[in-house]
Amino acid sequence: MYGRVVNHAKEQGLNNARVYSVRLGALLESLRAQGVAAPLTEVSPSHEIVRGFLFWEAPLTRAEQAYQRIADRVVDLNELRVCLVEEVVAMIGERYPRATQRVSRLRRVLADLFAREIGVSIDHLREAPAVDAAEYLLSLDGMLPYVANFVRLHALNHHVLPIDKPLFQALARSEIVDPLTAPDEIGEWIVDQIEPDECLEVHLRLVRWAETGFEANESL
């Protein structure tokens, strides 16, 4: 009897996986039909750390605006590193989601990076194996898994998909992913469903889709 229950559970899990895969494919096809996803402006790998922290659990447009305000007010990342938390919060706006928390973490990352490299560059990670680069980024004090994956995708061209809470919730509400699955596992699952060179575009499409709601998926 126990064996039958286990086999049934496995079969049910496979069936659910197929359903989620079909729904994801349908969503991505509908998003591709809307045209090419507008890329982000190209910045250095180190600047992608800043942008990753701004993108984490915040609207994309607002994150881009906040990044530009920082870029307009500091000479380089070394100057940003020594800015006080309240000074950076003032740059991005006190009403920015989790402003103090994200800025505090960013400053810790930049401080740790400076202590290790006597600078704030991570250009050396471009030549590092993907596993080593991931370990390095995650080992930085204050780093978040989402930001590490954001940097890996946008700066190092790794085949990863950063998933934060808003995107995960949008996918779960639309019944495209299992709501009981961890966001990191969801990212890995989506990567397995697409071509390696699609990761960047798929990420931007999904982020923009999540921001505008999931009405486009209601007919799937």
C-alpha cells in the first residue's frame, strides 16, 4: 500500500510539472509576441551590484531611476562606498521600498569588496568559472542570493534567473509555478525550460510582466 501511495505522489508531481511547464511556455510565447524586450543600459559588473540591490523587490522603472540618481550624484563606486546610509537613501528617496535595508546591505558588500580587492571592481569574475564566481559573490558580506544571480546574469552572462518575491508571487498567483517551491528552485526550473541565450531577455520580460499584473495570463 505504501509503495502505491509513493508512486501515485510521484506521478502526480510529474503531471503537475508538465502543467506548469505548458503554462510557462504559453506565457513566454505571449510575451515574445509583444516584440523584443528593451535591454537595460550597459554598465560594469560592479555597477550591476548596485543595480541588483535597487531591482530587488522594487519596480523596474523606479529602480532604473534610482540608479541614475546615484550615478548623477557620485563620481564612482568608491565614493558611494564611503557615503553614509542616510545619504544614499536620500539619493534614491526615503519612500523607496526597503530603502534603508537595501542601502545598508549594499554598503556592506562594497566595504567587503574593497577590503578584499583594494578596490570595488569584480571584473576578475568575468574570467572565473561560473561556480567560483557564484561562490565569491555569495560570500560578500551583505549579499543577497537575488542580487548575486542578478549580477551573474546581467554582468557575467551566466545561465541563471534571479527571482524575487514580487515575481515569484505573480507567477504563483497565475498558477505558472508551484507556490510551495522556493524562489531559487523556481529560477533553476525556468532556466531548464528555455534556451541558455534566452535567460536575460526572459528575465526582463517576466519582471515587466509581473509589474503590470498578470492579466495577460488569465486566458491561458
